[in-house]
Amino acid sequence: MTANGASALGAAMPEEVAFTQEVPRGEPILEIRDLVKYFPLTQGVLFRKQVGAVKAVDGVSFDLMQGETLGIVGESGCGKSTLAKVLMNLEQATGGSVRYKGEEISRLSGSALKAVRRNIQMVFQDPYTSLNPRMTVGDIIGEPFEIHPEVAPRGDRRKAVQDLLDVVGLNPEYINRYPHQFSGGQRQRIGIARGLALKPEIIICDEPVSALDVSVQAQVINLLEQLQGEFNLSYMFIAHDLSIVRHISDRVGVMYLGRMVEIGSDAEIYDHATHPYTQALLSAVPVPDPTARESRDRIVLTGDVPSPANPPSGCRFRTRCWKAQQRCEVEVPLLVAPSWLAGAASHDSACHFAAERESEQSAAERESEQSAAERENGQGGD
Amino acid sequence: MGTAAQTTERERGTPYEGPLLDVRDLHVEFVTRDGVARAVNGVNYSVSAGETLAVLGESGSGKSVTAQAIMGILDMPPARIPRGEIRFRGQDMLKMSKEERRRIRGGRIAMIFQDALSSLNPVLSVGFQLGEMFRAHRGVSRKEAKDKAVELMDRVRIPAAKDRVNDYPHQFSGGMRQRIMIAMALALEPDLIIADEPTTALDVTVQAQVMDLLAELQAEFHMGLILITHDLGVVADVADKIAVMYAGRIVETAPVHDLYARPAHPYTRGLLDSIPRLDQKGQELYAIKGLPPNLLRIPTGCAFNPRCPRAQDICRAQVPELFPVTEDDGTPLEGRGSACFFWKETLHDR
């Protein structure tokens, strides 16, 4: 289906597709359904044969709404960066669909793909390796205009680049400088300016601040928030720093081993998490408050993340989960709001035994109180 | 700081009263093509047995260079140590012979590095690398060394240690590799461990495991621990006292609770304020303006003055020493110091 489908879709699409129609705020601008990306594992040199696949992204579905920030969190190897690359069409999806404003884009090629890419841009993690050291800042930020000359005619480019530098808080006179003359935070601003050049609607930020110093991270986060308001951008914000994700995101998705295990509004995820993995992840975050050190109730997970080439059957988290039962081994849990939960706890969570942690704690407390009372009673009886 | 008891020479292994390690007025410079980069400009700190000192700072603050100077693993040249003392159990290590230092390094003071994959030799099995410690320092046989290696891997809770002792570093996950680094540091039961960003390269769930292990082993062996990090969360979790570094100087020292509750230096305050807080959602984050200084051209006076909201003329003219921090009525606050002319205002601002 892949090759034929791609050309058929490409041909069906008119050359000058520009995706100009506006999507109202709060409506999905990007719809991802059952997205799959496998990387083949091969053996042999002469007769290469596929012996398996790394299931980097394995059936992920979610919507990105117009004007929102969707945070994606998860540990290394959970597939969050692969997800970003597939959405950008830097990697071809193995299966599933990505719809941008209702149009399928995961199998596009040629000019149709170019038109889509104009509207979905990316900011990379490492500002030291994502900027070409031999190009001036002006060339780096202006390069998108070479590919999409309709955005800024040749004569206006220098001015356009200077405007972008100004927008991201850099001196427009720096246009002829090289990347090495800037600090990490300034380089990330250059990366953001490049991402903004084509006036995209969606920006995918893959760990945009994790390579920066603490005192500079806040500056870049503020810049991203300010730009979102100014240009009506939708962000997909991939990061492993949970406190920054909470600050910037409207909704948060949690990934584990190629799957989305829980997704909901920031309050639903951070205050009412129902998936055991999310609870463990949140409890492991070091809190910058020494008074919380003794009172913290940390779930320390045992073992490591299993290999994505050979993920566990059923629920993928079951090998590290303290709630795992027979059912988790055979039945893959669906990402739906559990019917037995109500209120803020009722959001999409892929666990057969989804439950809030607080209620569990109080249940445990109740139990221990009860048993203590029983013991007392027993002693009284004696 | 500087509460060092009168130090006398003592035999190795006997209990020692004063601080295990006492760094005094340490300066480290790097001679580069563009001039002299002053990475460390007069650092003082001390650690006692069983104590955890966290050295907090951004990249370029000199926190790692100080650690490397203590370990004696700086490349000299380009580095040089124009001034300072590094006293280990009262003896200045900078005045020791190479051979004496080599015996302390690894044996008495061990270091854990950030990136376990590049700190381990990829072509030697982990068992061999762990056993090497015993063969080099204790002169045991290969067979014995391997047994010791298995024992160590057990101790840092690597599952199936016996079967994995002959595996190579790439066959282990990041968390397991960092455990091997910890095992290696523990091998000779050192008095002091210096951990340079030990969990920065790890995922949060694994971070928690590794930090717990480190804290547990420290308590078990009653070791001193210097934890070098930029992560305010990790510091709050494990440290007893904190030294905050900026541009090669210690700008604030405090017991961990005091630092978070009432910082006395504008830089510390800025760092704490720039952590996203729950009640600030949707608002702009506080950000320290400007950039960390270039070590070739450290600003005159207080190095933080171009970024500081409190900076006055005196800050641009004079380098502030580490003033003792007291309550308003002059009651001294134990272990607290701030290198800011306006520490009083900063302390009471909150």
C-alpha cells in the first residue's frame, strides 16, 4: 500500500494545496490515529533478511487542538522523538494515519508534502548540533525561504530574517554572525526563529530546553509562550522535565514503550493520574523542596524498560507494575476513560485497574486503621 | 566553613576528627589562546564523614573543575593551580608527591562521572574493570579480583551478577552502567566520594533508584559525599548542606532547609524563582536576565552584577567576600554565608 498509496494520494492532491482554511480554536488541527512506526532489524550482509522490528511507536492515537500546547512525556526509548519525526514526515509511518485539517498527510510526497511541511515546523533539542556551523545566522534562518520562496520574496528576505531575530529577542545586527558566537540559550532562539520563518501553525518542540542552563531555561519557555499567543501557534511539546511540561501544557500525554498510556488535561494528569506508570513517574520527580523529603511517598519502579524489539504481551507496563494480574498479560488495555471512575479521574487511561493514588492510599489507611482497631478489640476481648 | 579543627598528621585508617576534606582558597586557571580563563577563583568548602555537600551551579561555574582539582585529574597544562590548599585529613594534597596522590585517588577518594558509557572502557568486560581496582591497589590475583567484582555488583543490586560479570558495558542499560560506576567507586571503601552529575543522563524513574542506592551506601560506610549538580530537585532530596557556585566562586553556603526557605544571595533566589510552580501556571516564569559570564572576561566586582536586580555601584567596584549571614538581631545562622553586599535585604525580602 505504501508506495502506490503515496503516489496516488500525491497525484490526487492539487499542486498548490496551501491548507489555508482556518481551524477554530479548540478544534483538532492534527488527528493521529493508530500511528505505527517499526524499524526493521536485519541480519546477514549478503542476504539481508528481517529478523524482527523495533516497535518504536506502536498504535498511538490522539488529537492536537488548534492553539493548545500538548505536552508529551516519557522516559528515553518510549518513542516520543520517533513520534515527532513521523509527524514531521522525516520518517515514513509504518501504519496508521495523520490528518492535518482533515487531510491525510502521512503518505504524501513531492509538492503536497512540501505544502504541509510549511505549516508544521520543528525546534530541536540540541542547539549545538542542529545549526550548521558554517552558515551565518542570516543564512540559517533564511534557508526555509529558499524552499518556500512564496513566503518571502528574494528582496525582502534580509528584512524578514531581521524581523525574526527581533521577535525571538536577538539583536537584528547579529545577522552575519556564526552559531559559535552565541551561547546555548541564544542558539535555541535562533532555532526557534528558523522554526517560525514560514509562519507555521504547528511547532513540534523536541526537548527544546533540556540542553540549556537552569537560569536560561525560563527565558526560552517564556519566549515560546509569548510566541504562541502572538502567532496563534499549536505546540506539541516533548520533554522529560515534568515540571516544565506542566507549566507550559494545556494537555499532557504520557508514553511508555511506544504507546500512549494516559492523556488528559494538565490537572487530570498531575493531580488525578490513574495509570500506575504515570503515578510512578510523577512520584520519582525530585521536588525542589527539602521539607517534602521525609513526607514523600515515592514509588520506586524495579527493573528497566523492556526492549521495544520484544515488548511484553498484553499491557506493556506489566513487567514493572505492582498491580499486574493475569488479565494484564493477555489483554491489551485500551486508552479510554475507565467507566468506573468519575470526575477528574475519568480521563483516558490505558489500564485495566486504573485508579487514583490518593483513594488507594486512603483505602490502605482505612484498612490499617481497621486492622489496628480489630487488634485492639481482639486484645480487649482477651 | 573553615571550622577546621587544628589538624595534625594522622595515620591512615585511624579515626579523624576534623573535616575529611577541606578546600581552602583554591584557584584554577586555564591558559587558552585567547587569554587566561579563571575557572575557579578562591573556593572554600569542607566535608566531614557521613555528610553530603551539594555543589550547585550552572555550566561554567567551576563546580566540576574544583572536583577535578581535588581528584588531581586536571590536565596541566593547560590548567594550573596558582594558589590554594586541598587538605585531605589535614594533609595538603597539592604538596604531595605523585605517588602519594595516586594512592589516595581511587583508594581514599573516588569519583563517579556523569556519563557512565564514556567512563567505562568499551572493549573490556565490566568484571575486568571492577577487578582492576583490586589488582592495581591491593595486588590480588585475577581470580580473586573477579570474585570481588561479583560481590560488588551484588552490592549495587545488579541482578544476576554472576552471569553478567563478563558482559561488556554496551550490554547494560544506562541505570545499570551507573550502578557499575558506583560499584567501582565503592570498591576500595573510600572515605569520600565525589559524584559529578551522577544522575543527569538517566531517566527520572532510574534516577530515583540510583540516588537511593548512593545515599544508602553512603550511610552504610559513613562516607563523605560531594554531589555536584545543577538540579535543585536532586539537591533538595539528598544534601545536608549546599554551596552555590557562580563564575568560579562560592556565592552562598547554607544548610539545605535554610537555602530553600530563605536564600541570601540574589542568584540563588533567581534560580529558585525560575522553577515552574503550580500557582504560577499560565503566568510568565521568573527568568534571570542575561547570560552566564565568559570566564575570559569575568565582570569586575561581583560577577553576578550585570544580571542582578539589586546591583549598585559598590557591586561593580568591589568583589564581595562570603559574609556570615545572621538574623536581624545579630544571631549567627549556623553554616550560612552569602557573597552579596545586600544579603540582609535579600534574606528578608521573602
